[in-house]
Amino acid sequence: MDFGCIIRFISQFNKTHEKMKLEVLRVSSQKDSTNGLLFDVTTDRKFLCYTLEDEHRDEKVKHETRIPEGTYKVTLRKVGGFHGKYASKYGSMHKGMLWVRDVPGFEYILIHTGNTDEHTSGCLLVGDTQQQNVTKSKSGFIGSSTDAYKRIYPSIAEVLERGDEVEISYIDYDTV
């Protein structure tokens, strides 16, 4: 009897699942956009990138409203138009779209690339640079979005692919 095999099986069976925790700190909401910062807070607070979303609204306007403050589960969405485009664009790196789940009043909220609020439709855009949205660009602007996505995506997807959980908290520090 191979006791090593049995011990490996038992240790895998008893594996404690780890949860990755992400935070979006919303820092500036203006007429058409919300600027923010994305952190990995699983152990320490590690800055990942800048974020851009639609603006805050008391009543939702489809494709023009950011999601409510709160904590949500993230999973991989392996169907749909974005999935096909990203599979083609990113090849084997792409495992599925990062999908923010169970958001009240919203469907298919994704974390993806883009540059202005016109690219969001309620989703979270990521970038390596950000222009302030108070006087410069009311629509908001983040740059080097693909670079940021290619840097942050693999570690998040890896957690999900191994069966562990990812949660994302949206926290409003902006004046609404």
C-alpha cells in the first residue's frame, strides 16, 4: 500500500481554501465617471492599478451607472462576447472574464480593459495611469489599460482556477 499517496490525497482533501480579497476605493465621482484605486488586501494592502467606472446615480440608468457600494463574489465567465474577444486577444492567459456576481439590479458586471466611461456600462475598467476627473476629463480617463489587465489578471484567475474564492469590495470615499 502506498501510504505517501494516501497522505497526499488526505492533505489535498483537507486543504483549507484561501480567499483573495480585493478592494476598490472610489475617490472621485463626477458628472460622468468615478475614479478609483484597486488593491489586493488578502494579507497586506497592495496597490494593483487605477480604476474607472460610470458615475454614481440615485436611480440606475442602464449603461450609465456604477454598481452599489458593497462586497461581491468574483467568478470566471466563460461565455459571451467579451470572453470570445479576450480568448482571441490574450490566448492561453485568458481563462474567462472576471465576473462580479450578484450585484442588485445589475447583470454581467465584468473587470476589463478600456479608457473612458464610454467603455464601462457599469463594469470596472483597470489602468496603469489615470487622469483626474474634476477639471481635466469629466468622462474620466485611464491609460495603459491592457498593461494593467495583463499584470493583474493572471493572479486573480489562478485563484479562481484552483477552486478558491475571490471577493471584491467597493468602498465609497468620494462625495456623492
